[in-house]
Amino acid sequence: MRGLEKKQRQHTPGLIWAGVVFALASIIGIILLFQWNDLRAEESQAHVPSFVVMELSQIDLGVDWTQFWPDAGFLVLSKEDAASKHAERAGDQLFTWNEEVEEWFLVPAQPGASLDQVFPQLVADLLSKDQRVVLERTAEGYSLGSLVRLPGANQYITAKTWRFYQVNPLVMRNAEGTEPADELASQAPRLAVVIDDWGYDSLAARQLLDYPFPLTIAVLPYMPASAKIANAAAEKGHEVILHQPMEPLDTAISPGPGAIYLTMNEDEIRTQLMANLQHLPVVAGLNNHMGSRATSDTRVMQNVFEVLRDTELFFLDSYTIHTSVAGQVAEEYAVPYAVNDLFIDNINEEEQIMSQIRQGIELARRKGSAIIIGHVRINTAQALWRMLPEIITSGVQLVPVSALLQNH
């Protein structure tokens, strides 16, 4: 027993030292752990960027756009303002700003005017004044951005953007079809301008095809440029209809190739009308060329409207005679239908045509909508172009005739 007790006493100092070492190691470990956590926290804080809010509302290129565009040959249809939030990191700083966006809808005041003729010189002038800008060509026009440098960084941001859209029938019709109309626009009076007797290439035809608002192009079949004009008008966003020749009161006057006569039976009318439609497959409907005798005949119009019902096309009554039965037959066959309110160029003088267009505008204001018909003539084309400022300020919206149909 004494030997065992002695042996145990000999090991006691070693155990004490081991405990001391373990305790010291634990204390050192705890200290190092706290220091490590402090270092991690400092490192984490060092990587948190400081926020910088940039005030860019005063950014401007020094251009008075309301004066610039009329001088450049464009009328301002409308201007819209918007803004979007952006953030950009540069080094240890996070910059935030609101990018203002102005959208300008511009109407060419003359045939052939294009934004492509304006922007090269505009950008050159801005660069000569040490303005930093970025220019982008879009499908509808141009986007112009003003660049500013981030403080303390060799980095530029777009501070403000101006978007310029050249108004044309395609832009107007696409916007009408995809964007919900606001309350004011939905109440705007509407005017459809129909141009008859297309089929030949001419200066008047080219000026009318360039018209910035939607026209309804009534094309005669089998003329030298009928198919070409119909396709060109459709590509530009104008509505195309068949200007269907029909028998007039004076049987000595020929309405032209592809005409419908009272002597035709049902099969002959269908065959002729289908051939005309196949010649101009882009059409959305038809109106009568001459046709005072034909549109007054119930049987003939029933045969015509049967084809229109089967092909899902509409009929615009040019209303060359007050005895027309087109309206009653359209209702009988449930074919969408409209009727002309006014011919604008029976007197082929520019000032007189402008006066008639004004009368059409007043009709639209009074009734809510109106349809007017002119012809492919140089005086008609120039009158329509000269009336653009009055049309814009009138608040009347120019639309295809299909927007004004009576659906039975």
C-alpha cells in the first residue's frame, strides 16, 4: 500500500502542469478567436460601398427642341416625359441616379423629310460644344443620350435620354394597336381620309404615299402600277382597298377594266370580283368607282355583298347617288359597312380642297367621326400636306376607314 501511495504522489506535479498548459492554450485560443472575428468584421466593413445619390435633373444639351424641330422641318405632334432609376458601382462607391427620358413624336412638314437628314449635323454641333453624347438609330427614329462622368472614376453614364420618333402610318397604327388609349384619346373625334383612283405612278402618288398619317388607298384593278402601289402603300402602313369599277348612270362612260355591270348574272359578278381581289390580295375591303347605277340595284349589290361576306371584307359606299341600297344590303348580309360623308376635290383647286378638309374636320368634331374622299391629284396631295398643322392642332385623329365601320 505504501508503495502504491508513493507512486501516485510522484505523478501529481505532472498533472498540475498539464492542466496549467491546457488552460493557457484555451485562453490564447479565445483571444485569437476574438481577434480573428474583429479582423473579419473590419474586412467586411471595408468592402461595403458608400452610396452616392447623383442629382442630374439639370442636365441639358442647350437645345430648345420646341424651336429646333420646326426650323428643321418637323411639326411636334406630342411630347412625353418619363424617368427610370439606375445604379452603377465604381470602386468603393455605389452611384444612384434618376435618368430622365423625353419622347418626342415628330411629323415631317414636307414630303421626303427624314430625321436621317437632321442628326448628323446636330451631333456634330453638339460635339463642337464639348457635349458628350451617344446616338443610337432605332426602327422608329433616334435615341440621343447625354453622358456625364462619375466623380473620381474614368467611367461615364447616360444622365438623360431624348427619343425622337418620326411619325408615319405604320408607327401610328402599331401604337394604336398595342398601347391602351388614354381617356382623352379615346374621346378624340376621328377622320378617315380615302384617296381614290390609284393605279399610276406620279408625283401626287409619291407625295401621298409619304403622308405621315394613315390614309385609305383605293386602288383600281389592272392599271399599270396597281399591284406595285398597293404593296408600297401597305408596307408604309396605309390601309389598302379595292376601288371596284361599277356601272355608272351614263352607260356611255366606261368605268374601266374589272367592272361590274347590271347585265352580269350572279356567277359573272362573283368571278369578276374574285379575280379583282386576287389581283390585289393586300386589300382589306372595297369601295365603288363610279357605280351610281350598280349601287342602286338591289340584286347586283346582293351578289357583291355575298362575296364580301365570304371573303370577310368590308364595303365603303362612295355614295355617288342618294338612291344607293348598299347600306340596306350590308345589313342584310351582315357585312361591315361605312359611307362617305364628303368629296373634298370636286373643285380641283388647292385652297378649295383645304376648305373641304376643314369641313371634314368640323364634321368629325360634330358627329364624333367622318369619312372624306379625295383623288390622286397634285392639288389634293399638297392640300393635305399644307393642312398638317391644322389637323394636329384640331385634336382630330386620322384613322383608316376600317376604324369607322358599322358592324351589323
